[in-house]
Amino acid sequence: MVKIAPFNAVYYNNLRFGNEVSRFVAPPYDVIDRGQEKRLKEDRLNITHLTLGNEGDKYATAAKRLRRWLNDGVLVRDTDKSFYLYEQTFQGADGVVRVRTGIVATVRLEEFASGVILPHENTIPRHKADRMALMSALGGDSEQIFMLYDDATGEVEETIDSCRKSAEILRFIDAGGVHHRIVRIADDETVARITRILESQRMLIADGHHRYETALEFRDNARKANSSEGDGPADFVLATLVSFRNPGLMINPTHRMVKHIDDDLLKTLRGRLSEDFSLRDFNSAEELLAALADAPSTAFGIWCPDAGIVALADQKRDDLPGPLGGLSVFVLQEKVMKAMLGFTTEMLDKKVNIDYVKELETAHSKLSSHEQALCFLVKAPTAEQVMEVAKEGLKMPHKSTYFYPKIWSGTLLYLFGEQASGEP
């Protein structure tokens, strides 16, 4: 059984700054490039000064800044232990306006072997080391993990829908036009009801695998230091919990680009692909992408201007077993990138000769400038496919899921002990 708990959130002082906090918030740390980081940090109170640290001693400076913000009333700690409703209104690629709602809570950390918390992607050690340095310095969570649950009854959705008009903590519109809004849920009866319903659920980590595994290690270290095995603050992690059945839940694809292909291999690529895949040609990448939307879940697109290929690939034999075998990204990885192009697991883990893009325009720019040689367009897995893979204890290839929109930083923080009050 999963255990969730209300908590005293730390957030930007809305009595001082108002509820509109666009100047303070930022995308998750791992999607911010250098240029964007520089722009965000032009505001001395932006959350990236914590989540990305600063030059020099980096996270030690971030910790000092956090204490100063707490002492100066830039950040305040909620007086009541509460859940929070996180509401995001956005327009999808299909032009349809959707609303995704979730509960922000603390979730008791569980080892993956227990089957209570399910991962679906592998992690990279150096990324976890960076997050451990930050978590140790700040003494808590500066960002939320994104988790999914499957409440077939719809009770949680019904409950949180009734909370939309409760006390608003903050709101903002991000650069992509997504409207974010966070509302406090402090009513004891409502908190108890949500807790009761969700305690029978298993949680799937949608986004934040590195942060979850870091939190597990931090918990273990805290238990050793305090000779404790109870439910202390470090036994919980901050998360936004969204139902699989929420109408605003969207997974977008992340396409693969290959920087260099040997000339001889490039000349024979179409022929080699034809041995295992049925190829259907298109006049443009836009036409290809549109056709991919209606293709089988294992299909993918090949876009290689230098070889004159703009084609949809549909495998002739479904010979990759299990739930992974039904995924476009896995078929591409195993049958093409590894078997034909010579990629190893280590190369994929370290992003050797591979890059990832989300928009067709970005891919076009990289191909036109010859920064990249080839683009593979993939289909996003469904939420049901992600859960099926996780339940089997399997892991998807890197960048298989891009849940949109992202959970933004600078909304709610979860700090342990005295740090939350700003005491040094």
C-alpha cells in the first residue's frame, strides 16, 4: 500500500508578491539549456538559483540563498498540513484545450522491489550524484516528481473537482501558454478521503526517476545518521499525483536524431530496412508525421534527406516479445539502431552520436544545417502501455515518454526540519 501525507508546503510569499508568480518559476532543471538558465537567473529570486545552483560552490551557495529567502520572507511555510490541487490548462498539438489536474502530496518512499512504486526508465549515475548534492545542501525537495495512479472509481477526480474554488496559492502562464494554478486542500475530511482512496493504489513514476532514486539514497543516509527506521521527513518525497484516466493526461513523442552515418551504410540503409520493414514513401516529413499518428504502435518514420528517404516503416514480423515489443521506440532501438547502425546500450546511455528532439521544426533545422544526418520519428506510448511495461518490471529506452505539460519548479517545495523555518 502506498502512503501519502499532507505537508506544510513552502512557496513564494503571495501576501508580499501576489498570487501571480511567473517571474519566480521555471521548467524542471533537466530541460533548461544554458541560454534559458541565464535569462531565468536575471531575476535574483528565480527558483533556478536553487534548482541549478550557482557558479563556484554551486549548491552551498544555493543553500545559503534558501535560508536567506526564508528568513527574509521571500518564501513562506504553510501553517497547515495540506494537499494541493495542481491544475494545468493547455492546448494540445491537435488544437484541443485540455485541463490536467493532480494532487500535490508527499509520498512515502518505497523500494522498487515492493511493487508499490513502479519505474519505467533506467537512470544515469552522474545525474543522481548532481541531485544528491542539491538535496543534501537544501535539506528537502525543490521540485516535484510526477506520478500516475489508476483510480477506476473516479472518486479522486470527483473530489478534487470539488476543490477547484478553494484558496488559491499561486497562478502563472508559462512561455508555452500553459496556465498553471495551485489551490490548497486543507479540509480534514477531504484530505482523509483522498488519503483513503489512494492508499490502495500503486504509483507509476511518470517523470523524475533520478530524483526518486536520489531521495531513496538520501533517506537511507538519514536513517543511518539518526539510527531510525520510522516515518521521518526524509522518508517521503514530494510528488504530483495524476490519474491515468484524467482527460488532460497527454504523452508526446521524443524523436531520435543520428549525427553521423557512414557513407556506405547510408547507401544501403533503405535496402537493409526493406528486409524487416514495409516502407511507405511520402513527399514531406509533415505528411509522414500525420500518417504515423494512424499507424500501428510499433511503426516509426525515417527522414534522411541525404539518402532521399521520407518513409513510414512498419515491421513485417512482430518478433519482439512482451509489452516492450509493442512500442515504436523499442522496435526502432533493437531492430535498427542496434542491429543496423551499430549502437550499443552504453552509447545510447551516454548519448553518443544521438540526440533527441520534440518538434518537427527543430529536426528540420538540424538536418538542413547538417548538424544531424538522420531523424527517426516515433510514436508515443499510451499511458496503458507505460503501466504494462512497469508492472512487468521492465524499462523503456531513454526518452520514451514526454508527459506534457511539465510540472514546473518554484511552485511548491518540501523542506525537512529546521531548514523549513529558515534557521541556519
